[in-house]
Amino acid sequence: MSLNRFIHWSEQFANGNVTGVFVARRRQALKSTLMALAGYHAPYFIAAISLCMGFQPFGTKPFFYLYFYTVLTNLFAYVLILRAGQITHRFLYWQTVFQLVAWLIMFAFYALLMAENRSVALIFAMMTFVFVALIGSLREGLTLCIGVVLSYLFVVNVGERFFGQPVNVVSETVSLGAFLMVSLYLTMMGRSMRLSRDKARDTKLHLQKAQNELNVAMSQLERKARTDELTGLDNRRQGRETLESIQEKVDNGSIKATLMLLDIDHFKQINDQHGHDIGDLVLKKVADELSKLKRDNDMLARWGGEEFLIAWPQLSLESSIRVAERLRVAIDELPIQTGAVSVRVSFSAGLAEMVPGSDPDSIIKQADEYLYQAKQSGRNRVCGPPVAQGSK
């Protein structure tokens, strides 16, 4: 079983389906604890070899007790992390303090049990120091360094005074000095690596933020390129693309479709009499009313000037004339008033059926011809192919 799989299994065993924003932080803490526990076996392996070779100043039991202490404290830390509801930075800080204190106790007793070979404990302390230097903070590294030195000096004093352990001052000084130099070097190197890592992470986050902002800006530009600024409807470009998509479905025989080209009656007179602001208001009101009356899959676009284009997928020519008439009545009854100005609006429209093998331009041209017919017939009406004639 891999380390990640064991962590995932233990999370499910303890909490069921693990979710939430703290999952990644918790898994990293669990992984670090298990890696530390695995690393702690190295000094006990050396101790076991020493015991087998007859080095037993205190016998075998103290080593077994110390080993169980090491395993139990790490398992306790693992379970504590596993059961925590929220892995906050404060929680991780105190969890790290607990593990460092537990490790320093283990280090002191291990150095004491190794007697005159206690300097080997400094070598294994270096393993832990590398781990802390790489993932911990500068303060944690310096604290561990000071803790190791003080613990080691305490063990040397206790071993000599109470257990009669021989002390070679030169050897102990050299070993402790070497540890100090290497540990301080590792602390500085770890700090430099963390700064580089943090800088790279910040750069990555900055680039991701810039990319997201660029994507949003591109999306907004794309919407603007496909949307009529005044009415908020699809513009001619987007409308043509939608028509082409509908025509493909018509060609496949999967749907029927009809389109209507409408033009607001006497729009030039409205602009001339009331000004372009009122003209813009009329266009907005008409667009809003048409939008309210369309289905979700209908296409509605401002085709240019006072012209609008509507396409009705899944609607036959016979049905579309009834829908077109409802729209005509709704616009004819639409109240448009601003201040003292009141405007009555109507539209004329031409219908055309989208048939297989045709193209949007020819269908629009046909609808435009019927629109011209509606204008010539008195306006405020819908004209189309013979099946739709007589509509008003």
C-alpha cells in the first residue's frame, strides 16, 4: 500500500467522505508525520546493531521503551491531525511544537542510552534538521538547533555525573561544533530555498490571476463583439452564426424553422420629431418586449438600424404567422412614454420558411421582399408566402 493510499484510507475510516478546503493541508501534515516516523527508525536500527554486538550499557529494555514512546507520540500526532475538523495555520503551529518537543525528548534519551557513542545521535539529528530546514520556518530551524545543543550538553553532563560515562572533551567539542556549522548552513540554505519556492508560487499565482483576468476580458470582448450595445440583443454577426446553425439542422431534416424580418414603421419620423434619444428608447423598448415574448431556443437579433430578425426553430410556417401576429399586436399596444413625449410604435414584417438546401442569405432576402410588401400594403402588418397571406 502506497503512502498516499494509506492516508486516503485512514481519512475515510475516520471521517467517511473527506471534503472541504482543509483536505490538502491535512494530507500534507499526515504525510509529513508518517515520513518523520519512518525516518525515526534509522537510529533504532543502529541501536539494534549495537545491542547485537554486545553494546548494552543500560540493557535492551530502555531502547524498547524509547522506541515505543517514539511510535506512540507520532501515532498520537497522526490521529490528532486526522480527527481535527479544521487544519488551520494555528493548529499546524502547535502540532509542530508538540512533535519537536517529543523529538527532543527522544533525542536526549537516545543520546544518553548510547553512552560514549552518543555523538551518533547528532548524525541522526541532522536527518531531522534537514527535514525541518526544508519545510519549516527559520524560527523552527533555529529553535531545533538550540534545543539539540542544550539537550546534548545536558546529556553529556548527566551521563558523566550520574552514570559514569566517559567524556572526551575534544571529540564532543568537534562533534557538536560540526553539528552547529552544518545545521546553521542547512538553516540558511532551507530559508533560501523556501524564499525561492514562495517567490515561484507567488509568481505562479500572479500569472494565474493575470490569465484569469485576461480570460474574463477576452470573454467580455467576445460578448461585445456578438452583442448589440444599445439593445443587448445578438448583433448581426451572432445572428448570422445562429441562423447557419439552424439551417444545418433544417438541412438534416431534424427540424422545421421559420424566420421573420421586421422593421419599425416610420422610425425616421420618430427620430426627426423627437430626437435620437427617443429613437434609441423606442429601439430598447421594442427589443425588451420581443425578448419577453420569445422562447429560450428562439433567435432574436438586431439586424441593423430599426430592423430585427427573429428565427423560430421547431415552428412551421403556419404556426409562425400566429406567433408573428401576437408580436405585432404586442408592439402596437406597447406604451412608450418619457416625460411629456408619448410615442406609438408598430412594425411591418416579412416571413420566410427555412427549407433544406437553402442558405440564410436567400431566406433573408425572401423575408425582406415580403417585408417590402407589408410596407406597401399599409404597414403594421405581417406578410409572407401564400399560406400566410391575409394576415394583418
